[in-house]
Amino acid sequence: MVGYDGHRGSINYLAVAPEYQRTGIGARLMRRAEALLMEMGCPKVSFCVRKGNDDVLAFYDGLGYAVDDVHFLGKRLIADE
């Protein structure tokens, strides 16, 4: 899921089935998402990765992404069941 609010792009829940990981599919999906955002004039993309998810952080590091020095805030509006 790719979005753009006119200021920053976002990518949510990029996933590749385990049996297809490390085949280049994730990198191709990210390049396509970036291309779509650039076509819309989007200057920056941001997304979240859970702390401790070292494999995913390494994947994005390999694509040129870095951790931003920001606080990500959240609030549950509907309680988990």
C-alpha cells in the first residue's frame, strides 16, 4: 500500500512470502513504489519498521534507507480483542 499526502509518501505493509524472500521481489516492489511516488512529485518517503526486526532493517539499509531521528506516535482508537 503506497500513499502520498502532498508532503510525504508512505509505504505500509510491504511483504514477500517467506519462500520468495531474498529473490529480489521486495527490492523490485520498493523500486516500483518509489517510482509511483516520484511520478506524483513526492520528495520523500517514510515508513515504520518494528524495533528488533533486524532482517527488515538490513533489507532497507541495502536499498539506501536510514533511520530518521523522529518520534513515531500512536494511539489505539479501538481496543484489541
